Amino acid sequence: MRDVFRTAGRWPVPPTTKPACRDAEPGLFHPDRPGGPLPPDKVTAAKAVCRRCPVLSDCLTLAVRFRETEGIWGGTTPKERRWLRVQADRMHTLGPLLQRLRTGEAPVHVDPLDRPAVVHRLIAGGWDVNRIAATLAVSPAAVRTAHRRGVLVASYAEALKRAGSPRAA
Ligand code: SF4
């Protein structure tokens, strides 16, 4: 079993918690050597385990809280966590743009970096994919891709909040 909740003394993990990796080979979630790259086949296999994990968001929060720079945590690689941190930080600056979109004023430009968070917020606000695609002048497929990423960004931002450090990790 991976010692995923080794910090349980500092984290309120219910005793009934059963992470999906409890029976997995611990090495699956870590590079072959400290500081080394994560082999792609390990990433694929580890993420498949994480996808069915009932405590994925807790695990991601732990990674944020303790600034895990190695290994797969909460279904994310270190590179993805760095990307999510940038995205989550940028979310704080999107208020004026979202306001312009909601009031029907066409945006001058939506930076592709901001698209996942923008799409996530618009869908949460009841917009459908085609309306967003028309407004942002992108394809519906691009909107769906952005939404998938936006869900991850929102989950990471939530993890930051739960970790009690808005600029942590
Ligand atoms: S999200 Fe992945 S690494 Fe974290 S507890 Fe679940 S299975 Fe283990």
C-alpha cells in the first residue's frame, strides 16, 4: 500500500478511508529515482488507479498542502500541479472578463491560458457549449476540452482553499 496518508496525524482522514492505491505497488506513483522523471507508463497506470479513488480531492489537497514536488498525487503529475497552480492563480484575475461576458459585451480577447477557467465558470453559470463557442470564437470541441481542464483547475483551486494557503504548492 502506498503510504499516501502518512501525514494522517496532521490531516483529518476518516479511519474508514480506503484510497484506491491501498493495494497498489507504492513505486507506481513515484519516479524510479528521487528527482527523476516519471515514466509515461507509470503515469498512465497510476492515473487509472486515481480515477477510481474516493479520496482523490483529499489527496490533491495533501499534495498542495505539503508542496509535493514528486510523484502522482490526486491524479496529477508534478508538471500538471505546476500548471494548475498557475491557472488557479489566474482565476483570481478573471472577474472583469467574466462580467463583460455575462453582460453580453464581446471580450476583446480571451487568453487561451484563461480559457479553461472561463469556460468552467460559464458552464457553471448555465451557459451551453455552443453559446460559449460562439462567444469565444472557438469550436465546440475546444470548449469541451477547456471544460475538462477547467474542472481540474477548479478542483485544484478548491484544494488550495482547503489547504488554507491560497498561494501554496
Ligand atoms: S488519488 Fe491516487 S494517489 Fe491519491 S489516494 Fe487516491 S489512488 Fe492514491
